Amino acid sequence: METKTNPTIITIFGGSGDLTWRKLIPALYNLFLDGWLNEKFSIVCIGRSEMKDGEFETKLKEGVDQFSRSGKTKKEQWDVFVKYIFYKTGDFNNKGLYSDIKKEVNLFEKAAACKTNKIYYMAVYPQFFETIAQQLCDAGLAEDREGARLVIEKPFGTDLQTAQELNQTLLKIFTEEQLYRIDHYLGKETVQNILAFRFANAMYEPLWNRNYIDHVQITVSEKIGVEDRGGYYDHSGALRDMVQNHVMQLLCLIAMEPPVSFDADEIRNKKADVLHAIREIKREDVHDFASRGQYGEGWQEGEKAKGYREEKDVPENSNTETFAAIKFFVDNWRWSNVPFYIRSGKRMQQSISVITIQFKPVPHQSFPDEAIENWQSNKLIINIQPDMGIRMRFQAKKPGLKMQLTPVDMLFNYNDTYTSGIPEGYETLLLDVIEGDATLFMRADQVEAAWKVIMPILSTWKDNPSVNFPNYAAGTNGPETAEALIARDGKNWIVLPFDKKTNGQSKNV
Ligand code: BG6
């Protein structure tokens, strides 16, 4: 296998945490298996927990066995990979920790005897972001402008002001080119494919505007509740946790103008343009443009599910939203008056991330009434997960002696089309950091622009606690106000076929 990357030492702060275990190490392991990692590679995991000899490696192996897309580890491969990994107990506030890291880095560089990447990955609570960045700076670890890179997990700030402050602090230490703000949705194959679908094909772009598109819907719903993250989630809520980042990024990919090149800044400029064009929702209009919900107890697949307020570390009178639906407008030539309806929630009926482009009806209906009983306007359905693919719904004549129209689908499905394994989002993103490609990462101005869009909703909801939470039962499609939000415009949320065979996941749409 060909090694494609420079020698790299990656230091993971939060090395004993869940993200490292579930996502980062399995992703690095797969990059190793696929031959992407230079044989001069080192992973230094810094955690606050003390670990006995071998304990850390055993836990990592369990994580890879459980979460890696390539299945269980094979001994001979794992034994090679695990030699790249070191664990170090350390307090992120302690200067000594950073001089130790510096020693490791220096040794690594000396042994590599060529250009190296030094990646610092902050898989920690956000309250440590500034401390770690400052300590890296004080230890002289941020100085190699080309090779030293800082990866920052979300949440990036809790509102516009804190995001701006964090950007200012980080940009005093690192250059923008050294910063990789992660939004793991951007690493998903199906999300990256939106760019290919839109800009590598000539046939959709002429239709991709207000003349042909009636509206766009983006649904990112999850069956899971807050699990053991109640402490974090209760200060976050659906708007901050999902909408400000993942959902806004999907909206940008759908609404952006064609990029002139695939240069990181060109793509990010075009996405930032969308965020700047989103119509401001005035505080007095929030009620008409946004709906919030919180799940109460309910049933999911025959099992009783707790309400949000009964979850661990959630106050019994919590006013945090676990569901949000919003209507946005993108005020530019292409999208003038085309609504973008977005919704995201936890403990919903389905786990599904899907974008639907609803086209306008034909300008003139020439078929007789009896032919069009089942008639629907065209829809393009981009399925992000769990099924991956794109479905084009159009009308066809139902076979028979009479002219009867019926909707049928043209389907592109990843599982049927590709036999090779599909990389996980974190594999793509980690490889991009190693290769120094920031296209799929959030630039400072993008993060701030996305916060700016949701600020009026955040502040209005904060100042006016909901009086009717919980307002949707676990296992349902969210609150009635979300139905009303779209029904007022004479439309409805598109419900995708429910497939019993896939255990309640949507059919391949
Ligand atoms: C994270 C959120 O960013 O995304 C979680 O903090 C959410 O609350 C998760 O569950 C969803 O990611 P995915 O890849 O499972 O859709």
C-alpha cells in the first residue's frame, strides 16, 4: 500500500474520553489499514484518568471492535497499530504537561528528519479550549505555521459573542490556516456528495432555483434521547447542538452558488454567502417562524421511553428544547421567497437525516381528473443517513388500459452501487487535517455567521420559557406547533416510507 501523508504526531486531549474511543481511534485505525498513514506516525492520548499498564490499549481495542466500519480487529494488524499509541495522564492546566509534549514532539521530529505534522486535537469540554491553546502557545508548540494544527470539536461557543471571543483568542495564537473547526456532518460521504451531485452534473443546476423549486425541507431526526449527556445537553438544546452547525451546513450546501474551484476558501466563501443571505428572523416574528419542543415520556418500538425531564442530569423543570423547527428564507436572486423548512429533534419516530427538494407543479395540467388522482409534484430526496442515496420521484403512466398517473422513483443507492467500504466522517476529516486540507472545516466567519442566524431565536426562547413543555411524546414526529408551522403555508412535512424490515428505519429513500 502506498503511504500518502507526511510523518505525523497527533496529540489528543481527552484521550481517555468517549470521542477518542468511539470515533477517533477507530477512524485512525481504518486510515492505517487503508495505508494512508505514514509509518512515522504517533498518537499521544492525554487523559485525566490514571490507567494501569495495558488497560488503555484494551479499552481502545474494544472500541475499535465495536465501532470500526471494518469490523473486529485482526491481531496481527492491531499489534502493529497499537505500537503507535501512547497514553499519558495529565492535567490540562499544568505547564509541565506541555513541556513533556514538547519533548515527545521534538524526539519525533528528530527521528523523522523531514517536514512533520503536529496535530493537537481538542476532544475535551469547551471550557478547556482556551487553556489548552494558550498552553500550547506558551510551550512554543504553535509556532510551526505549516505543520502545527489545532483541531477543535464542537460546540464552538454557546452564542455569537462567545464564539467571537473564542475565535479572537485562538487567532492570537494560531493562524486561520492552522485551525480546523470540526463539524462531523461535513465528513459524511452523502454530505460531500451534495457538492458532486450539484456541480458535477449539468442537468440539475438549471432547475435549482426559485423558478422550479417550491421549497426545501431538511430533517435531521434521531430516535435516541440525550443518553448520558444530560449535563451538557441541558445547557445546549437542539438549536445549539444540531441546528447552528449540522443543519446550517446542509442548508449551505443546498443553497450555495457554484464554486469557481475546489479551493478550501472558495467553497467556504460560497457557503458563507448563503449564511449572510439568510433573512433575519425578528424577535417578534420568532413565534411564526420557529417551533420548539421537548419530549415527554412515550413509547418506542414497544418499549417505554423516559421523558427528557426524567433523564440523568436534567433538572425536573428544564426548559431546554430537544426539538426545533424553523422556516428560513435565503434572500438572493436564486432563492427569493423559497422557504427552507428545517427540523431536528431527539426521541423522534425515526433516525433519519434527509433533504427534500420539492419542485413546483407543472405549469398546466393537461391530464383528465381521473388520471391524476395520485399525482404529485417532482421531489428530489437526498438521503444522508441511515440509508444513503438519492431518489428522484416523478410521474409515470400506470400500466393498464386507461391513462392513470402514479409517482415512481429513480433511485441511486450506495449499497447497491458501491461494493467498497464507505469511510466514516471522522476518517475523512482526520485525513484532511493530516493533509492540511481545510475545505470541510468551518472557518471563523462561517461559525459566527451561523450563530448570527440563530441568535434571535435563541434569545427569544431564553427570555420566554415555554409554558407547555413537554409537548411531544417520545417516539413521535415532534410537537403540533411544528406541523402548524408548515401547514400555515399549505405544505406538510414529507413523511418517508416506514420500512418494518429495517427495524423502523426509513426505506431506501
Ligand atoms: C452531535 C450532537 O454533534 O451529533 C449529538 O452533539 C447528535 O447530540 C450527533 O446525537 C448526531 O450525529 P450523527 O452522526 O449520529 O447523526
